[in-house]
Amino acid sequence: MKLEHVSLEQLKLSPLNVRKKGGGDVADLLPSLRSLGVLQPLLVQPNCEGFEIVAGQRRYAALTKLAEEGYAEPVPVAIMEDGDDAKAIEASLAENVARLPMDEIDQYKAFAALKAKGLDVGEIAARFGVSRGPVREAFHLLAREGLVQFRPRRGVIVTDLSVDETQEIYELRGLLFGHACRLAATRATADELSIVRTAFDALSAAVARDAEQPDFMEARNTLVASVYMAARNRSLIAETERLNRRALLHFAVFNRPERRRESVGLWKAVVGAIETRDGEGAAAAAVTMVRAAEREVIRLMAEREAAQAATQPTSGIVVPR
């Protein structure tokens, strides 16, 4: 499998794509494609006229709509070997069933982080291609999860974790992600390894061009998803998402460009170990990466506490309702 950029005219849907319904509703994809372009390559097979799309029907449909607006950027594709229909169907099924989208809590944490950066509700809604209602509802859902609190005349404040609680969460995150990488190293098929490599190359490219944090995070989420897909353990996914709901500051871990560059170096060790089938090496490298994130979160906690002490505001990030 290799990564290339091709024109939209060279692409058409493959009959092997398992998504037969729902591919036409792409309104949610248009805002991010307009601002960031295609971050996750389409999975394709060559044919006599160009390429058939095995996975990526919705991205293709969205790009077709944008082409009507004048969008003409080359499309990143991961090219599978021609003629292996069984693997093509398996790959399409894996992307459409086992792929890890950003869940509601992750998206809502992104809302809070953008609000803390000074964006208003309307700007956040436009960034995510939604109306104002879901942005406001986000904070109500976080409140039901115990992650934020509504305070009269002060809006929403994020519920703080102690340093000890944060360290406990990241200790578990390290164990879970380490085991996912261990399983990926021993269970991944050749195609799944190629998908992991393609995702890592996309993350590296994002950092090399000094991409902004949202661009980086989408590429990183795709890489994380590819590892969990290769690990083939849905319980690990569920437990990791449960822990993520407790770590609201995790979204801010990659705010600094130097942290994004450090992350690529750490991921290089993880991916290298997975590709060489070194399960224990992959697990150890994954734990090292999670520990680096933990240190950054604790640094952010200390920084925020110092700022609060200097100005004596209420505890937590204040987000007006």
C-alpha cells in the first residue's frame, strides 16, 4: 500500500464498498474540508481508468459537492493492490464498523477548549458545522457527566481533578493503550499495518507543515483509531473512552507546537515496534507516550492554578452560558 495524491476526476466508487446507505449525508464534513482539506486518505484500488474507492465514500461525496464550489485540491489516497477483492471488502468493513469517530464528550471538550481560547458560541458552531443549540447542549451533557458545573451568574465551570486523580487516570490510560499496541503488534494484518503507517505519515506531515492544533488532533485521532482497529478489542476502546471523559485537560495537551513535535517522535517508536511485531516494545513505547501527556497535563494544571491564585477567580475554566 502506498500514499499518493490524485485528482477527483480519477476517482469513482467501488462496488466492493460495504457502505450502501447514508453516504450522501455529508453536511457535517463540509466545514472541516473547506478549512482543513482531506486529513484521512481515501482507501482505493487501481482500475483501468483511475481508482475505485474502497473506503471513504462520504469524503468523496463531500469533495464532489465542494468541487461544485470550485474546490480543486488533489485528494490523498492509500492505494491497495489491484485484484484482491476479499481484502478490499475486509478493509471497507473495518473502516465503516471499527473506525473510531470523535465521540460526543470529545467533541464537547473541544467546544470548551475553543471557548476558553476566546471563540463565542456562534464561532464554535461554525467551526464544527452545527447550530448554536448543540454547543449549548454540550455543556449540559458535560454537567450530567459530572464534568462541569453550572453556577448562577458565572456560567459553566469545569470540575477540577486533583493531581493524584489525574495521575491515577493516566496510569490506567498507559496500561490500556500499551495493551492495545501490544495486541496490534501481534494481531495486525499486513493491510492494517499499512493503514497504521499511512496514518503516522499523515501525522508527521501535519507537524512538518506546522499545522494548527485541530488539524493535528484529527490526524492523531486517525492514527489512534488505526491502532485500536488493529488490536481488535472493543472492550479496550470502551474503557479508554470512559477514562477520556474524566480527563478534560487532555484536549489541551497538544496546544504547544513543541508538544506536537515531541508526540511524532514518540509515535515513531510505537509504530516502529508495531511494524516489527515487537509487542512488548510497542507497549513500553506507548506507556512512555502516555506519561509524556500526563506530565503536560500536570504542567497545565499548575499553570492554571498559578494564574487563578494571581487573579483570585473561581476554580476552573469559566465558560459563559
